[in-house]
Amino acid sequence: MTVLFSDILTSITPAAEQEFMMPDGWGQGRALFGGLTAAIAWQVAEHGVSNEQHLRSMTISFVGPVQPGPAQLQRRILRQGKSVTQIAVEIVQQQETVLAALFSYGKDRPSAVRITDTPAAKVPAESDEQTAQRFPQSKLMPEFTQFFDYQVSVGGLPFSGTDSREFGGKMRFKSETAAISIGSLLGLVDAWPPALLPLLQQPSPASSLTWTIEFPEPLPTDCLASDWWLYHAFIDYAADGYGHTHAHIWDKHGRLVAISRQTVTVFG
């Protein structure tokens, strides 16, 4: 039986090094869903920092395909200061690093600089359930997408041959009932296909090479993983089999909660 996203994360212990069983049922091509493996790395890092420091930024390098089965989770504190802590996490399988991540935590401190007006959501918060574009139920869809709902309202569907550099809409977990966490938000953000895919006219594989996601403020406490979250991606540059994109993510109230940047490989 496939385990819920939140149950996978709660099974991770505070140990700096631990054996872990990567779950079945969360496939993404020949690897596990990148949003899940990133969230696993985050949970390992989260156990190594104080509650006073909030995650400001994390960078993930998807070194190789993470497979279901045994893995080693390893956390290393690179520096722990009064305000900022830097943590490195690796996922290792068969003595090879398959994911490497760097987490930057920092607590609030006084500053003369304060710019808090953020980009407004470019995704309609309310949409017609009858006319919203949805990803098709197809064998071509990755296994993990069964756990999410999507509504596409910016750009086109994957492999539709659109010429738009923008891609987005709304996403939510189907079955998760808990309050949103960094881990579940990582799953939601990475559940979206790379923004390059709508430009293609036929199915082609693509995957994230690196992923950096930043959190301007602690996540809102009045939102659930099953709420609709707004996502808007923009292609900055794409050529020679690689694409560079950035995205903004807002909660259901239109508050900016994350800024995501990806380098994507595409084989088409």
C-alpha cells in the first residue's frame, strides 16, 4: 500500500545518520518524485536546527535517480551561528550520492532595510471548475500525480505546443489534511511539470537538475496542504537541452510564500 506524503516524512528520525526505506508508489519516470526526495532531505535538516531559526533558502542537486528501497540519510552541520545555520544533507544509495542539498536557516534580526511589497498572484484564485484545464488521466502521467489535483490557467498543458513562456495554475494534495509544512509545500511545487513541457508537441522526458527555493517568511499557519495553492512559472532561457525557470507560489489568500528557481534538462 502506498504511504501518504506526510507519513513518509514523520517516519524520519532526528539521527544525523540513519537507514531509510524509500517508498514505492511515488515514481517519476525512472526515479522517485523529486518533490518527495527534496522533502525527505528537508526533514533531515529540520531535525538539526533550533525552532528560532527559519528556513530561508535550500538548494537541491539531483545527482542521480533516487530509487525505492534502502538509502542512507546523512546530515552535516557546516556552521551554526547565533543567527544563521548552514546544513548539508545527502541521500546515498549503493554507496553513491544520489541527492545533495544545502539548507540555510536564519532567525529574524533588526534591520533598517524593509521591502515587503511582493509580486501579486498572476493566477486566478477563483476559477470555473467546469472549464479549468486538468492534466489527463493517462499512462503518460507520472505515478506520483495521483496524489495531487491540478488546474492549469496560465499557458497550456504539457506537450500542447504552446508558445507561451508562462505556465501555472493551482495545485493541492488530494488526501493530506494536515497544516502546510515546508515538506508538503516542496511536494506541491515540484508536482508541477517543468515549464518547458507545454512548448513541446509530443511527449519527451525532462527532469530537474538543480532546484533552489526561497522562503521570504515562515509559512502561514492558517493553510492546509489540501487547500488550493497558486503557482506561476516563467522560462528565463531555454536552449541546447536545458532550461532555466523561476516561479512564484502564493497561498489561497494571495500571500507570497516561496520563490522557486530550477535548471531543467529536456530530451526533446
